Amino acid sequence: TVRFEPQVGATDDFVAMAKSISSTNSSPITYSDVEEYAGRFTFRHEHCILKIARDRIYSMAVHPSPSTILLAGGTKTGELALWDATDAFQSATSMPEDWSPRVFLFAPHGGSMSNLRFNPTRPSWLHTTAYDGASLTMDLEAGGTFTPWFTREAKDAAVTTGFDISADGQLLFHSDTAGILRCTDLR
């Protein structure tokens, strides 16, 4: 089995991985591309199964890159785990004995991460929401920096439960436990 040995924070490996994704000028995978990519990204061996986080994963997202398989998982305690799974899925043979998965851990939130979404027009942006009330954008190109995209009023005890992004990547729609649906314009 593969050991759980993540790299914590914006390590050199993380920055290199983020730059390789952002330097890809191809468009994201569409449903019409599924058959073409199905043969490339298939379950081939046990290295495709990996513990990437310390705690229960509450949310996940898959990066839209056609050349890199980047999986994101948000945990119960607010950690964000990113797994560059490209090698594990593309290798047709077993991995070398000293193979180590590229897993990166960040701690942007203080509560369960309810939603993760990659921005459709800025794929280096990962938008997150959590039960701590924070709504953040992780910029992979900037070395994994997090900036808020929505701030709750201190008196507001409601937490974000649902979240989605418009096709142009400019509007973020989010709902909360108080029954409110909001739209945040990133422009």
C-alpha cells in the first residue's frame, strides 16, 4: 500500500505542478471528449487508490485539464488535499518501489469544507466554501494563496451549503442554511 505522506503547503513540487497545469493552453475536457480520453485515464492498478487526507472528505473537485489529473478534496476539519494523480492513472505498469504520490495539503478553513469548484475560465482558481463561514479562492499559479471572495457579517450564523459557478466564471451562486440564495460577481 502507498503511505500517507503529503507535502504540506506550497512546496517546490506544488509550484512546479501548478505551473505545468497553467502552461497548458488546451481547452478543458468536454463530454464529447470522453471516449478519446477514456483509454488514457483508466484504473490500472492499486496506485489509483490513495489516502489523500487525514480526515473525512466532505467535498471534491476534478481539475478540467486534459493533460493532468488533479483531484481536490475538502475535509471535515477544513484541510484541502490536492493529488496530482496523473502518473498513477497513466502508468500502464506497476510503479517503482520508491514511487511517492504527489499529494499537497493546505489548511485554509476552520470547519468542514462544503464545496469545491474549479473556475471554468480561470482553471488555476479553486473556489471553496466551508462551515466556518469563509468563502475563499485558491490561486494555484500564485503558489496556493487563498483570498476571500465572499465575507459574512459577524452576526450571520448561517453557513454556505450549496455553490456553483456561471459558465463565464464571473458569477458565483451560493446558498446557506438560512434559506438565502446569493450571487457574488467577481468583476
